[in-house]
Amino acid sequence: MKENVSPGCPIHHQIPRRDFVRSATAVALCAAIDGYASPMANNEKNMEKGLSPAVQMQFMRPAQLEKAIRDFPVIYVPFGPIEWHGKHLPLGNDALKAHGILVKTAEQFGGVVYPPVYFHEGFPQQFLVPVLTELFQRLKKTGFRVIIGVSGHNVQGQIDMIDKALAPVVADGTIAGIGLWEITLSRCDESNTDHAAKWETSNMMFLYPDLVDISALGEGPLAPNMKPPDGIGGLDPRKHASTEVGRRNVELASKAIGRKARELLESLPEDQRYFKLPAISPGHWWMI
């Protein structure tokens, strides 16, 4: 069973994700993340479905990339494995989830989202970490001043992998970086995670509804605690998952990550907070 122990979120430290329950503290945290208790409290419109290609690096043209880095020099890199997520969800769920949340972050705060990276802590780290360090170095040379690696695979090894790869890249103090789970900064009664159960199914219902097939779970009881044949950990998604649960989770997670991006950029010396390449063009930049 995967667990999430959110080191950046003190009220949840060392709480397995399946055991996190509604409490007054959790409710207060949800409200604090975005400044109101519900999306409608200030007559604000619910977050819309759809993932804008305008903030996704693989879809951007050179001028779009350059403008995005000049406006807010932050790159978000989503991670996850190809892994069983019940009979009803896609195998790439974790990275797709992280990627979708980060696209929503960039839509609100700015920055650029790198394509999903399907590497995980099960690969030999002595080989993988240097490869990821090289990726981060190339992002740094492209002009990004903040690198946020976000894993939708909620095990500590994923964050250790990202942070180890970032360490030599940020060591000179000219850029900032951090590894997070998608809900490290937003975990509360309306923002949580599990394995192919209420939360992950809800996320996909909101982000990629066409990829969810609840009927594949049948009508009988599900095996508990990640056991075969279902491999689901958490509340029965047939009863507890919904598009609105996913929407709210994505709203809170994306807003918390965006605020962290601003905080990290502002933590840098003033002369290191902006894009320094003359241009995104041959002679100055070619590829990552």
C-alpha cells in the first residue's frame, strides 16, 4: 500500500493517506489554501475542465516558450510510473494526474509544464538520478529559475529521487527547486490521495473523464487494502468518487503548488529571478 507522509505539511506528518480523516484542523487548512471555504463562497467560478496546450512545453512554439519564461521562469516536471490502478483507470494515472494538476497551476500562475516523466524509484538510482540531474541542468540552461518536480506516485522514494537529482543543480544558489507529491502542500479533507480509489478516480473523472470506466469494477465487493484481484486502496470509487471531488482536489493542489512556485522564485537573489538568455533561438538555445 502506498502511503503519503507530507513532510512539508506539519499537521499531517507521518499520517498514512488512508487514515487521514475529516477534522476541524483539516477543514481550516482547506479554507486557508485558497482563502475561502468553498469555490462558490466568493461567487467564484468553478475550475473548468480541459488542459490548455498553451502552457505545455511540447505544444509550444519558440516565441511562446520565451514569453512564458520571461513572464514567470518556473518549470513544473510531473513524474509517475506505469502501474496498476484498478481495472477502471489508465496505467499512467500517477503522472497524468500530476501533469493535469500542474497544467492547471500554470494556467493560473504562469510557468511551463514539462511532459510527463515515467521514471520511478524502482529503477536503479545510481543510473537514473544522474539522468534526471542532466534534465534539470538543461532546464536551468534554458533559463528557468525554479524547478518543481511533482510526483503523483505517493511514496517517499519518488521525492528522494527528485531531490537528489535537483541537489547539484540548485547548489550554486542561482535557481531554486523542490520535489513534491501532488498534494504535499494541499492535503486536507478536500484534497487527498489514495490508490485508484475515491481520490485518484475523482481526479481522473475531472481531468480525463474518457479514460475512466467505472463499470469495469463490476458490482460485487472490492478486495480491501490493495489486495488482488482489485488492487485498490481506499474508499470504494463506485460510491465515493465524482467529478466534483476531483475538481476541488485539483483546485486546491494547483493553487498550493502555484504559491510555492512564487515563494521559491522570490527566495532567490533579485538578480537571479529572471530569464537571462538573449532569446529562444538558434545560437542561444536549441533543445532540452
